[in-house]
Amino acid sequence: MRLLPLLGALAALACSEPAREPAATAVDTRGLVTSIRPGSSPGSGAVRIEGPPRPDVRYAKADVAVLASTRVVARTGTGDRPAVFADLELGDRVQVQFEGPVSKSWPVRAVARQIVILEKVRGFAPAGPPRPVPAPAPPASISSLTSDLLGTELEPAPLDTEPGEPAAQPPREVPDAAVLRDVRTGDQQTFDRVVFEIDGPKLPEYEVKYVHRPVHCGSGLPVKVDGGAFLQVRLDPARAHTEAGATTVATLQRKVRLPVIREIAETCDFEGDVTWVVGLAARKQYHVTELEAPPRLVIDIER
């Protein structure tokens, strides 16, 4: 008889629904603004966003319609503050949440519900008086608004395509491209070290050289990397993403606390070209070594 209360408690526990963890919110697109086209009504327009594939980003490249009703904010060191479409500049780093349907085109096309300006290419202006918010446009369907700003029936031509030019195509995957598995730095007492580890039988072709400034390979726009000198490392043919588009390197840009190395950042992962930039305190002599099992490209930078 004593077993009955225990069995009843166990049955109630088995039938109860387990607690659910809140689902992580993915960003629809995040990257650099590479094209801007103002709209016919105040506070509206269209932008193209391009960034590297990431696990928490649904689309690496997107044409985005911005409406007067789209919420635009600038994320500064003192918190978010209201912004407008006119605040967007080429080279700004932003993230976008979509509203309504997403076109099955390359790049994808959608209407922005919210745009967060993460980093301004020219820096954030000092905070001023509140900006006037444009009056909302008359109600219309998301589909018609997207068509007005991005093209009739969501044609997959890019924003900056001239009449008669071919539409943009998805990236070309390069066969036998080496997979970049890890990029790490280390303190070697008399020099700083950066290591590029490959998942594969051997290293791809590579080029190591100083450049005047780091730029994004897709847009040619500058990439902000801390340092007074920039050492560029290019691997070819190589890729730093899976077939599903997820990155194979844990962090694509990070600050480094070493005597010479200040920051490392990926500036390209496209059609067999993988490029990283190492930001240094000053231009220094460096030495390149190839290691095996696993294949590694090692760059030692003198202090």
C-alpha cells in the first residue's frame, strides 16, 4: 500500500512538461553596408548588407528595403539612440531583423523591421537633440512596399545593377579548397606568433605581406583593425565555412593583448580566397614557417 503514493507521484512527474530553454534569437543579416539607394518618400530607401557566414546569421548577403516605419537605432558606448535612414553610410556595420516574407533570390530581399548600427565607418557623431521621426506612410502590403523599393516582383538583380547587366549569382564553391580550422596567437618571449591551422593533407598556396590598409574583398571598403601596421595573410584555394555556410573558425575578429599584435580579423572568405589581417603596433620583421600534422602556417613577428 505504501507504494501507491510513490507511484502516483512518479506518474505525475512523468506526465509533466519539462521546462523549455528560451530559443536564441538569430539575426536575419549582419555585415557592412555596401550599397545605398534613397527612396521616393522621406525616411525610406534600400541598402545591401554583406557579411561573412556565421551560425547566428540567417543570410550573409541581403538587399533590404527600409521604410519610414522601420526602427533604426545606433548602438554607441553610452547605449542605443534613435537614428534614421539618412544616418546609414557605406561601410557601416549593421544587423537587421526582417518583417514579412523573404524572397527566394540571390541576394535575398526583404523589408527591415529593425536596423541596429553597430559600427560607423566614420565614428558616431556626438549625441544631439532628439531627431524628428518621419510620419508613417499610408498602410500598404509588405510585398508591394518591397517591390517598390527593390524592384518589380522581387527580381534578383542587385541594387547597383544597371539595366542590361546580368543578375548576381551565388558564390562559386572551389573544389579541393583547404579548410581553415583555427587562427590563434601566442607569446613566444622574444616574438609574437600567429598560427593558421588547416584541416586537410597540406597547406594551400599562401601570400604574406604588409598592406597599406585592410579592406573587405567583396566591397573594397575599409575594415577597421586596431594597429599602426597591417600584415595580410592570404590562403588560396581555401575556405573558412562549411557547405551549410557556418564558419569553421570560432572567432573572425578579436583583440589581442601581446607586445606587437593588437588585433586579428578575417577580411575575405569568398570563392577560394581566405584572407586575414594582423594588426600590429608597428611594422616589424617577420618569419614564416610551415609545419605538418596538422598543416600549419606559422608567422613569428619580432618585438
